[in-house]
Amino acid sequence: DTEVTQTPKHLVMGMTNKKSLKCEQHMGHRAMYWYKQKAKKPPELMFVYSYEKLSINESVPSRFSPECPNSSLLNLHLHALQPEDSALYLCASSRQGSRDPLHFGNGTRLTVT
Amino acid sequence: GNSVTQMEGPVTLSEEAFLTINCTYTATGYPSLFWYVQYPGEGLQLLLKATKADDKGSNKGFEATYRKETTSFHLEKGSVQVSDSAVYFCALPLTRTNTGNQFYFGTGTSLTVIP
């Protein structure tokens, strides 16, 4: 069982839709992450939140908008996506130490039509 | 900066065969090293880790030793099972600090175990 919960598991959206991905963890981790993973590729970092503040944005297009309402929750708001944005979106959390691993959720499989 | 080079796949083995997946790293200092596994339809799970040179990480019959002299962290298992079929990623933290643990992931090695 994963300790990072992501909803929904699957999402199909049109290019004009607005939708949100949600992530929750109750491990007391103060760093949370969004990753994008295409088929047969490693995860690519999108955003990092540290103590509820956005600390890293890896030049992600503005049609992806992250939000961290509190230390347990992380959202990714989606608007006007393109078909090439179809991917598995993974949320992760970690403690702040440099030797601590990432803990991943099972992801949201997004399809943009 | 830090990076890893991982053995290309895919790898196909018969059940009970010996598995090695090679991973070499380039790093400033001595970061922790990790192996993650991704089963079909799931996220990445931490398989094992080693935090310093000569450490051996182990879990579920898998082992990897942090070798400073060869800058390697090869994953091994003595007898694979069908349930080990998955994609395996070698990973290490990047050098940025105070912003959470940003990881560099290897390209992934797909393993299929046939009965």
C-alpha cells in the first residue's frame, strides 16, 4: 500500500477543459513534488514544494498550475492542455534531508483528447 | 552535476535465473544511492538504498552495494520470479539543497521474467 494517495487514477479531458489532480500524504513530509512520466521513460520533475512554498518550477508551461493548500495536500490544476501532455502524473513526498528517499503515489493516468 | 548511467534493456530471464542490472554514477561527494521499482500500472516504489560507500542495501531478495572505487551500484538478485517483472530505476539526488530532494533517475531497465 502506498502512503501517498493520488486521485483520480484515470482522467480523460478535452483541450478546453479545466481539471485538477490531487495528492495527499500523512507522513509529515515537508517536501512535495509533481513528476510527469511518459511511457518507457523515467519520471521528469515538474515542481517542488518545500514547506508549502513553491521552490522549483522546471520551466513547466503555465497550463499546469500547482498549489499546496497545506503540508499534506498538493494539487495540480490543468487548463488548455495539449494531446502531448498525455502521460502518467506522479506525486511524491519526502523529508528534507539529502539522504531521504522520495515516496511516490500510484499516479494519475491523463489522456488529453 | 550528479548523474547515473543505467544498463539498457529490455532484459528477459527465465524464472530462477540470476539478475544483474548495472548502474554507474557520477557525483560530487558521496550521495545516497537508490533503486526504485515500477510495476505495471503503478508508481515508483523504493526498492533499496545505500547511504555511504561499502553499504549494502537489500530488500525482497535484491541487493546492491555502493562501490566508491568503481562508482557503481549494481542491482542483483540470485533467483528471479515472475512477480519481479517490472521496470527498475537507479537514482541519486542532484546537488541542489534546501529545496527538497531532486533526484536524477536512470533511463530504466525493463525486466520480464518468464515461467
